[in-house]
Amino acid sequence: MEKFLFGVSTSAPQIEGAYNQDGKGLTIWDYYSEQNLIKHGHTCFTTCDSYNRLEEDLQNIKDLGVNAYRFSISWARIQPKGYGEINPKGIDYYNRLIDGLLAIGVEPMITLFHWDLPLELDKMGGFSNREIVKRFEEYGKIVAENFSDRVKLFSVLNEPAALVDFLYEWPVGLGYPKKSKEEGFIAMHNILLCNAAATYALKKYAKSNIKVGLVTSTYIKVPKDPSLEDFARDIMFRPERTYYNGNTPFWDPVMFGKYNEDLVKQYDLDLSIVQNGDMEFINCKADFMGMNIYCGRKVEPDGKGGFISTPPSLNTAYGDAGGDVVGTAECMYYGPKFMYERYKLPIYITETGLCLHEWKTLDGKIRDDMRSDYLKRYMPYMMKAIKEGIDIRGMFVWSLLDNFEWSDGFARRFGLIYVDYETLERTKKQSYFTYKKLIKQYSRDIFKVWKDKNK
């Protein structure tokens, strides 16, 4: 059995900064920042400046005791327009990052695309233009040729539903006009084609035996009580509030080669946009499933064939990101269990974490007790799933650093490390040290479970 990966996650547009340094092209988020569409007038131009503070961040990763680091590549940093000329300085940066990780015994996991579309591609129609599929194929080839000799784990997309959401349904916090459902579904279909195109390219040009997956946000239904497990499982794969949210819109096409019938019927999706051979192409069968898990939703029957959300305790702390984070910790068990039963794929929990309102106290410390408590509540349920044979192979906390949170700018903090955005000073929070201790504990526990199963 492979080693279990305990890691942290970040993304390029949220931590790198250096938005126009060393030949990097502009992205849609650079443009949104220029247009003052981010809350409080914040921008992604500098963020944590990890591009120029790489050695410091590598040292903090090493000190944390993780054995894996999930990060994304800025497409516009290595291919400024999203097509054509390659930027050697961008390639050099990621080579230094990868080599630096391997030197400290940390396995890299690369995400090709974490929402930062090169601006030139956006001007050409972005995901509304089917031409972008060719660009993704070319991008996958570039990544494979430059990094697959050392990196074994790749995910093409992070949370594709969010792409449809912030580009079509609720563009940049309503900075742009809302698009129609028909336009959004065309984009969704092209996103799936892009995922397949890059998956095939990565494998075709890989210099070693690599694994390629997809990372999605997970809509987890937790049964009100254990007797309702079958009911919660059924509800978890029903359509959600939109055609692109939920667990089936992307995973069913990737794994089964078709759109979920209930989804098509409920939202009256126009399948005439699907060309001959599209679904067979999209059916690229990922090697692993990346699940982003933050909290769940307790459910019970409504007596009419549907469900209602179980009212949480009046003392529920919803957290700044929403959701009953304390009362649904079991989502770390039921989510992987239900998804594994349906799709039969190894699982990496690619994000989990908590957003808090916090600041550095007068004594210079960050006491994020609730984030530490969150990890202590959630990790035992992951362990329960592993003990029951659910093939979970890693867990990554979001995030290593406080960072640029998209349309919210710097108003939300998820990091294990506090970032002073004016001085760029890093301060390790209490949760950093809590996670370090939990890694040691659960590494022993998981190793023992795997050893016992292999006797």
C-alpha cells in the first residue's frame, strides 16, 4: 500500500502574487482586480508573494511535518496567453518549487487549473468557446513534458462547478451580467471536454507512471440518525439547487459517460449541444477522486418522497463560510463512503478546513482554537471510513497560508499560517501545531490499519 498523504493545499492565484513579474501573462482575476471588482478594493497582485518567498514557505511546509503539498500552476505564468509561446521563467519557478519539495521529503500534487483563466483566452470566449478544449490539451502536454518526471499526482480542475458559478451564474460577485442557463450548460460541457483533453495529454506525454484525477466540491448528506443511511445516500446523488451543483453533474459524465438522467430532466438541459463522440471522450475515467470537504447537511425524510434539512442546534456555529461545521463532522465519514460506493475510485480529501474571523493579539499570537477543534472533530470520522475499507489515500488542509479569497479579497482567513498582508510576515497559528501533532498520531493509526489488512 502507498503511504498515506497528509498535506496542505494552496492555489497559484491565491498565494503567488508577482502578477506581472518574469513574463507572466494576465489572468481573469488580475483583470477583475484592475477593474475594482473585489471586495474592499483588494487585488490579487501581491497576495502572499509566495513567488518571491518560496524558500520561506518551503521551510514552513517542512516544519509542519506534512509529506505532501497540493498546489496549482498558473497557466498564464508558463504560457502567458494560454496558447503559443512558453515562458521559461515560469517553468523554472515550478521546477524550483517541485525540487524544493522533493528535497524535504514532500510529495507534490499539481492542480493544472484553479480558476485563473489566462485573460487572452477569456477574450476569445473562455469556456463558451469550444476552441478552449484544444488549448487545454496543449497545456496538459506542456505540464507533462516539464514536470511529470518528478510529479506523480495531477488533477486537471479544481471545483469545476465553481467555474460555472462565478463565470456564468454569479459572475465575480455580480460584477458582470448573469448569463443564461443555456450559456452556462455549454460552458459546463466544454469544461468536461477540457478535463478529458488534458487528462489524455498528461498521460500521453508523461515521463513516468502518473495518476490523473478531478477535484470537486462535495455536497454531503449526513443522515439524522444511522437508520437513515440508505436514505441519505440516495439524496446525496439527487440534483441540487442548480444544474451544475451536486455530486453527479461532473462525476457521472467522467465515470459513466453520460449526464445524470434526473439532472437532465429536472433542469431541462439541452443535449443538442453534445456532438458525436463527446460523451465517449469525456468518459476519461479518472484515476482518483479529489473531494473538497468542509461540512455536511443533516437530512431526514419530508414524508413526500423528498427530504428536509434537520434543524441544527440553536447553538450551532455556522462559520464564515456557512454550514453547520460542528454538527455535521460526520460528513468526513459519510461523504467518502457514499462517493466511493458509487464511483469506485481511490479518494484524496484535497481540501478541508475552516474560515474564521481572527487577528494577531497584542502578544503577537494567533489563537485559532476553533480551527484546531475542527480538525480534532473531523479527522476521527475520516479514520472511521478508512477502518471500514474506504480507499482514502490522503488528506490536505486548506490552507497553508491565509490568502486571497477571490471576490472576498482578504476578508476571509483559512490558513494554518497567519499572513500580514502589509508586511507579508508569516505567523504560525495554534492550528499549525495542532495539525502537526495530529499528523503524527493518525499516521501511526493508519499504518496499523493498513498493516493489519495486509496480513
